[in-house]
Amino acid sequence: MAAKPIYAAGLDAGSGKTRLVVCTLEDGRLRFLGCSAVPSQGWLKGRIADQRAVSASILAALGQAEAAAGTAIESVVVGLGGPTIRGANSRGVLELGYVREIEQPDINRVVNRASHVQLQEDRMLLQLFPQDFVVDDHPGHRNPRKMLAARLEINVHIITCSVQEHNALVGAVNQAHLAVEETIFEALGACYAAVLPDERREGIAVIDIGAQSTQLVVYYGDALHLASTVRICGDHFTRDLAQGLCLSFEDAELVKLEYGAALAEPSPDNVLVDLPTPENREHRHATRRFVNQIIEARAEELFRFVRSELSRVGMDRALMGGVFLTGGGARLPDLCDVAERVLQCQARFGLPFGIQDWPETMNDPEWSTAAGLAMYSAKLKAQERRATAGWLGKLLK
């Protein structure tokens, strides 16, 4: 009898687009089946303003993805971002009483103590990432099992979010007739899809630039050192153009997409851009260099904020692996050049890889988060299957 197929789906419910990627797990490899991307509704400044509208967008994306994949989807891993995300370091301490061998229950207990932090009202723990263990005042251990010690400590980085925002997103997904397997930080999903573990050890940052929010994660060694949000996002570029060129937000978005770039210097002074104008107004234009000067100023501000966040955790000029730009806002031409100039390290697009039959047309940073969420779903399903197989094996002995 053929084994039941394992489907893995990742939902990136962004404020600009709602994307859903569907894959299947076959012989330990993840194979692409289908996807969808629909305009998002119900978001305001990176937060849910209308849960029903968000749910309708998810339902529309689900219908298209199921049609493309040729199968029904029951559950998804969901990405959570926005201004309510916070990252902080924490520590757990466990006194073993006497010198003895450290066992797995001891590790579980010290991790549990590190997770019991005092949170403000409307805050919840989203994810926890171990950084290193301290064994009898000796730091830097990744796996202390079987070591002899009388005291065990752990340093962790915890990611928290708003309870209300988390429940609103989970509720919107449930209203679209989907179960939520797990919620994870969006930038971590993008990192999961676009960055190799070996690259993380050299020190890397993933900057996920969305329409209404920008997320940042920083890895050094095997540990997550920073998870935070940056207040500059894709819509800021559009608003700057709307103000500087006296355009509506929608017209400014068209100008940004058609003519915009993050560097003004390569644009000749004599190249003009036709500006959208109402029917009862005379035709207007602006130089392309002026358009890009507006964008370049905001791009520099974005990466200066990133640099200040890196300095806060002692990672300024320490990213030997470079910076990876993901999200729809990362598609702006020359943005990598501005990132390199401000952050003084290599910058590149974070493109999804590791999924068999991934379409070439989707080799785009805007798909990295959804792809990473699907990969995370596959990891959860594989772990669940191994655990079930082990439990059945014990019964059949």
C-alpha cells in the first residue's frame, strides 16, 4: 500500500501580497507543487485592521494554490511579522547539586527556565533560540550532554509578539478553513530558505523588506543574535515619491516600479519621467535622477537603522557572510549597492533554494519567506513521522 503523501505549505500573509507555497515531501526531499499570490486586504501599518478582509485574502490564495497543486490543503505554517515583534536575550540557570553527567532532562529544564521571562501585558513568547551553554562557568558549549558539571547555564534569544496580533492572524487563517501548524517570525522563514547553515556561521543578516514592515535577523556562528523590526518599509519609498512629486500614492507606486532605483548617480540629468496627471491638468514630468534621489535618501536611512541595530549587539562590520535582502521591497534596482555602501559588507538577494522543481520565474526575493515557511512545515512533518514510527516500533517489538 502506497504511503500517504505528506504536504507542506507555507503562508506568507503579507500586507502587500498574500503568498502560499505548497510542496510535497518525497524520500526526504521537498518538491514544489503549486503556489499563489493575491493582493492583501485588511492591513494597516503592518497590523491587522480587518480580520475578515485578511481571511478573505487567505481564502483566495488558498483556492488558487490548491488548483495549481491539484490537492487540498488542511494546514499551514504561518509567518508573523510587523511592528509588534521584539527580540531579547535571556538566561537560564540550573544547579545540579553535585558534579555529575549532564543529561537531556537537565537541558530541557534549563531551557524551560530561560523561557520563563517576565513579559508585559499583551506579550507572548513566539520562539526561543539557544545561543550557547555555560558549563561550570565555561561558556561556548553547543551540546553539553555527557559532560560533568555541578552548574549548567544557557544563553538564549527569545522572540516575543503581541498576543492580540498573533490571535488575530491565527483567527484569520482558521476562518479560511486552515489549521495553523506553527507561527514563526517571517524573517526567519526567509533565512531558512535563502541562507545555508555554513553561511550563517560567518555572520549574516537577513533584511526582509515588506510593503508595511521590515524584519531583521542576524546570525553569528550557529546562534541567532538578533531579531527585530525596522521602521522603514517599502511604502515609505512610495510616500516619499508621492510627496516629492505631488502624486497620489497609487501613481507614485507606478512611478517607483517603472522608473525607480536606489542610486541616483547613474541616471543622466536629461532623462525625463512622465508623471501621471489628471485629465484636466497639463502634462508634467520630472528628471529620472530627481526620482532616484528621493529613493536613495530613504534607502540610506533604512540601512542606517539596520546598522544601528547591528551595533546594538556588537555586530557592526562583523558580517563576513554578508547581507541578504528578501521581500517584495528588495526588488528595487541598486538596493544592494546602497546596502554595501552603508553596511560595508557584501549584499545580495536572498533567493529560495533547496526545493525540487522550483520554477525559475519564482527565483525572486519576494518568494523567500513563503518558501521557507513551507520548508519549515516539511521539517515539522518529517519529525512527526519519525516520532510516530518510533512509537509504533516500540509497540510492535
